[in-house]
Amino acid sequence: MSETLQTRCCIAGGGPAGMMAGYLLARMGADVVVLEKHKDFLRDFRGDTIHPSTLELMYELGILDEFLKRPHQEAKELAGQVGNEKFVLADLSHLPTHCKFVAFMPQWDFLNFIAEQAKQYPGFHLMMQSEVIDLITENGSTVGVTAKTPNGPLQIRAALTIGADGRHSAVRERAGLQARNLGAPMDVLWMRISRQAQDPARPLGRVEAGKMLVMIDREQYWQCAFLIAKGTLNELKQRGLEDFRQQLASLAPFLRERVEELKSWDDISILTVAVDRLLHWSKPGLLCIGDSAHAMSPVGGVGINLAIQDAVATANILGRKLLAGRVSDNDLIAVQHRREFPTKATQQLQVLIQNRVIRRILDARNSGPMKVPVFVKLFQRFPVLRRIPARLIGMGFRPEHVKTPSISPSFAQRAR
Ligand SMILES: Cc1cc2nc3c(=O)[nH]c(=O)nc-3n(C[C@H](O)[C@H](O)[C@H](O)COP(=O)(O)OP(=O)(O)OC[C@H]3O[C@@H](n4cnc5c(N)ncnc54)[C@H](O)[C@@H]3O)c2cc1C
């Protein structure tokens, strides 16, 4: 026999989409259960970028100052390097937002921060180590989920179920929602290499023929993402770890002594890249948001931002109706209508860059040195052009604003 819980909204997945949706709904007084299958947020595969539009949402929520007290790095420019030639790709200093920078913060710190904010509201319940296994369906509507928890099986019944369980969403699979796969020519190898004080400060993308490395500064160490053509991991492994270390060192010579820290292939994780989106994001009683509705490529590092924007739109469109106990099928469809354009536009750009830039770089393995693309040269010649990628990366298409009210946490505590 499994225990049964009743709530207003049950959210599968405690990533950026699920945590932000849970926070916003609890903030307006709804009872929400967020189920996260891991025991903590400490996982390395997560991106680290908090974009100006997300920081603006935090400003609107009144939590920005508190957030910026947490350790983070700020990047006002996004820079790259092809061979020995360095260039600036995006200049964020002109954005119409309070923060004119991308904040780099390990995602577990960001999620812990959102969890702390959300827990001030008595309706917010975060259940870690609780994995959604299936949906409960009655008369053609989703009315909750079944989950595996440390205390045994659990049923959670809810007026609304939200799938925010990421790229490998169990919810979308159990609901039978069909996705359109847009494909990705690459996968990513993810690893840490220690950082030294004299290392270059700017987050850098480094490119040579056949190789591409992105390095995120986490103060004590570099979080490195090395792009490989999809399906070529075995080939890489056959050439041996020393060959891989040398490839890294040739892209970032200041790491030459430190690539030895990679002692075995176990120190390197593979992250499969998927780009897809659901044809229908909802079914009666159920809505998918974030990567669960549309898996994002790492290109531009915008997936977290999109996931959060989905969460804000969900709360804006559904929050009051959920509180009143009336979320119709059309209300759920309205969330897709609101968020489909920014998703499609972003994915189209990502696929364009994947195919026109990344695929060419990775395919150029046996050719000579890479040249800086003409459009990048234009950015150096006319710095004003750097504002275009800054706008696309920093704010994205159709940025959302918080339109949901907040109950006072202390009032809510007393009312319980
Ligand atoms: C290699 C790589 C690098 C990336 N780098 C960046 C970056 O730097 N910046 C950026 O903005 N985006 C980046 N992205 C994209 C970004 O990670 C995603 O778009 C974003 O995390 C989506 O957020 P989400 O909340 O929808 O899903 P996720 O972040 O995937 O969160 C889903 C959560 O659900 C949990 N979960 C899964 N299944 C279940 C279940 N059955 N029951 C309960 N819980 C479950 C998971 O443990 C996870 O915590 C990257 C993607 C890849 C592949």
C-alpha cells in the first residue's frame, strides 16, 4: 500500500524550471509539492549561467541583493579565441536590465538559494530522493503521480501536475507526448581542472580545427566542456588519454602541467546533447515545461534561462486559476502558446550555430589552422554589433516578468 498526499500542484523535477515554478506558486499561496529524484542539487552536468533576464526576475521578486551576496563571477563580455586570436563576441553592458552581466554560479548554489526563498512559504514542499515513476490518470485526465521515495512508494494527487524533469523526462514519456527531434552534431565531455591565480580571468571559448573547449571559472577550478562530434567518444578513447590531454593543452596552453590531473576516463563525464520539442506541451491535468517540453542545446548557455522563463509564464497564466481550483485545458495550452515562439526561435538559432559553426569546426579535424569567421571580425571592427548577441544571450526572445502576487510569509504561517 502506498501513502497518498493531496496537493494543489505536483511538480516532477527540482531543476531550474521546477524549483522556480514551485517557488512562484507557493509565493502566491498555493500548496505545491516538488519531487526531485536526487538527494541534493550537487551534480556537475548542470550549466552555471544566470542570465541578465533571470537576474531581472530576481529583482522583480525582491531577492536580487540577497542572491548577489552569494559567491559568483560576473561576465560583462563573452569572449573567445580561435588559434591565437582573441575576440569579444558579446558586450552586455548596454542591456536594459539592472544587471548588465551574466552571473556564473554553480547551479547547485542557485537551486539551494531558490529552495531557501521558497521554503519561507508554508505551501512549498520539496521532497528530495523522490522519483516520479508514473502518472495517475482518471477519466482521461492526469490527477497526480506515483513516486519512489526513501519511505516507500507514494501517490501524490493534484489539481495540476507539471513535468519539469529535464531532457530525459519520465513524465513526457509516460504521458505519451510526441517530440520533434532537431538533432545535434556534438556531445560534450565535462571535466574539472584546477585553477591558478595567474590564469586568464574571462570565461573563454577556445577553438582550433577539430577542437572546441569552453571553460567556466569556478574560482578553485575550471569546469571544462570539450566538444566532440556525436558518436566519436570510442575513437577518442582508442587514441588514449594522453592524446586527449594533449588536445586540451593545445587549446589552453596554460593548463599544460595540469591536464595530468585527469588520471583516467572516470574523471571525464560524457553529456549527450539533445535538441527537441514537444508538439503538445500539455494534456488534461498535465503540463510540461523547461527541458521536459523542449530539450535545449548548450549553445549560448540559455537553457536555464528558458526553463525559468517557462516557470514564470506558467505561474502568470495558471497561478490564480489554480488557487481558484479551475485550470482548464485551454489554460494549459495558453502556456505553450506563450512560450513556443521564444523556444522555437532560440532552438532555430542553436541549430544554425550547431550546423554552421560547431559541425564545421569539429569536421575540420584534418585541415589546417582555423580562421576567425567574418562575422566575428565584424564584431571587432564595429563593437556596437556585439550588442546583438548580448541581447539574444542575455535576454532572449520575449522575456517574462513576474505578474503574480506574493502572500506575506509570516501571514501565511499564522493562517495555517
Ligand atoms: C552539456 C550541457 C551543458 C549545458 N550548459 C548550460 C549552461 O551553461 N547554461 C544554461 O543556461 N544551460 C545549459 N545547458 C542546458 C540546461 O542544462 C537545461 O536547458 C536546463 O537545465 C533545463 O532546466 P530544467 O529545470 O528544465 O531541467 P533540468 O535542469 O534537467 O532539471 C530536471 C530535474 O529533474 C530531476 N528529475 C529527472 N527525472 C526525474 C523524475 N523521474 N522524478 C523526479 N525528478 C526527476 C533531475 O534530477 C533534475 O534535477 C546545458 C546542457 C547541456 C546538455
